[in-house]
Amino acid sequence: MSSQEIPEENLPAEQVPAYGAVEGAGDPFADPGLPAHQPRIQDIDERAADRSERVVAFLFTLSMLATVGFIASYVIFPVDKIVYIFPFGHVSALNFSLGLTLGVALFAIGAGAVHWARTLMSDVEVADERHAIAAEPEVKAKVLADFAAGAEESAFGRRKLIRNTMFGALALVPLAGVVLLRDLGPLPEKKLRSTLWAKGKQLINMNTNEPLRPEDVAVGSLTFAMPEGLEEDAHDFQTQIAKAALMIIRIEPSNIKDKREREWAHEGIVAFSKICTHVGCPISLYEQQTHHVLCPCHQSTFDLSDGARVIFGPAGHALPQLRIGVNSEGNLEALGDFEEPVGPAFWERG
């Protein structure tokens, strides 16, 4: 029997809604509104608000102290000091102290800001309608008014203890970054402007590790030398040889065109820096007939018979010459250091 055949008096007075249907005739997506605001203890008890203020101020002060500790760690702990700290084991005292103090400094600022916002700033929820990106003048005025109200509710101007300690913490934390600049390396001072060559230093053959004598250098030959006292197993050997490496060439004195080169030589034996003045590559290719040397990196070519001036390539200036002579034992020796900086043009700009 269909429902149409059921007598009207037998029908139920009210239809039961189907499963999933929304009871009532209203909008199923209507805004339910905001729950009633519940005040915090700090809103009704000034002593609780003062306690929260002191907690925030303590966290900001802790951040300041941690930043000071970060900076002090650079002075207190040497780089090679190792300490045992449970449960980390043996660690670098400097690295551990830097990480700990900087972590505390940043955490304390964040924790102080969060505690301030949750306990002392206004927590009243405000619903606002969406608006176009280009705000109307009325909306701009409302935003400025809301900002002013928020600033007033945050008690930023009234709670000076929080404000002053926050300023102190934010002012000191960037100093940690300034101190980190130390890790860029030591200041070069004048170390890059000088080499190990000095008056009386003998020229040591890099192949035999024996002092060079004039008769060891034949006309047209190329020999490499290093300063007396520099050992290949020294920890700074590569640093020192990169500045002090020499090319020793013997040229007939009549073929030397540059007057100073002839005066600084010994019986046609000239000593020039092996370091190219372009980007610092070692020069090792010598052409006996022309007295030219070629840098294998970028083909800069220098004329060793004419003050090692540049005749081709990107190098900007001539190879520095070392003034040499002979000591009482008959060995070749330096009569001083290079008078021009060795290598690329860093020192001309520095």
C-alpha cells in the first residue's frame, strides 16, 4: 500500500528527518560565532600580571647574560681545549660553550616573547570581514586604530621593565654574529707582503736539498730553489713555498737587457719568483733560446732577459726578482727579500 492510500488521520503528526539531513530550515553553513571570552588570571589579578612581567623580564635578562657568555667564551676557552661533559663525552670546550650560550640567548628571547603574549597582551578574539587588497581610507583608519589599541593593550609603554629588558636582549644578541666574524681567519697583517728570504739565506736546490753553487747552474738551464731552513715536512711548508719558490736561470750577461736585472744577478745567474702574477700558478716552462717562461695555466709569458716583463697573456706585471750573491763558502745566497710583492695583485689592492 502506498502512502497516498493511507488515511490522513493515520499519518504521523511530524515527519522524522532522513539520515544526514539538517533539522530546521536555517543556513547549514551559518557562522556559529565566537565563544564567550574567558578572562585570564592576569586580567583580573594585578599581582599575577606583575609575576608574569617579572618572568618575562627574567627571560630577557637571561638572554643578555647568555650573549655576554657567548662573547666571553671566545676569550676564555682555547680552540684546542677538550673537556668531558656527560652524556656527550669528550667535546670541544669552545664549541660546546658557544652552542650552549647562543642557544640559551635565542631561546630566552623567544620564550619571553611567547609568555608576554600569552599572559599580558590582549587575547580577545576579533572577527573581521575579508576586504579587498586595496584598502579604503576608512579601512586604513581602522587598521591604525586597531594597531594603536593593540599597542595600548600590550602595556608596552606602561610595563617599562619588560620593555627595557627586551631592548637589552635584542641589542646584545646581534653581537654574537659580530664575534663570529673572527672565524673568517686571522688578520693577514703584513705576512703576505714578505717571504722567508732574507739577507744571508742560502739558495737550496729543491731537487737535491743541497746549497746551490754558481758552477751548478749551467747557461740556459732552469733550476728551482727554496730558502735555507725550510723543510718539506714542516706544517707551513706549502704556505711558505707558495711565496718563496724561485726560478734560477743562467743567461749570458751580454744577453741581459735590463740594467737592474744585471746588477742583481751573479755572473748571469738570475733569480725570479716562480709564482705567476696573474692568479698564482707555478711557472715551470722555459724556452732557452728566447729566455721566455710560460705559465701553464693561462699562458702568461715573461721575458727573463728583460726584467721578467710580461710579453703575452693576462698577467698584470713582471715577476719579482730576488737579489743574489755568493757567500764565503761559495754558495749562492739572497741579499734580502723581494722588493715587490709576490704573486697576483692582491697586495696592490690590500
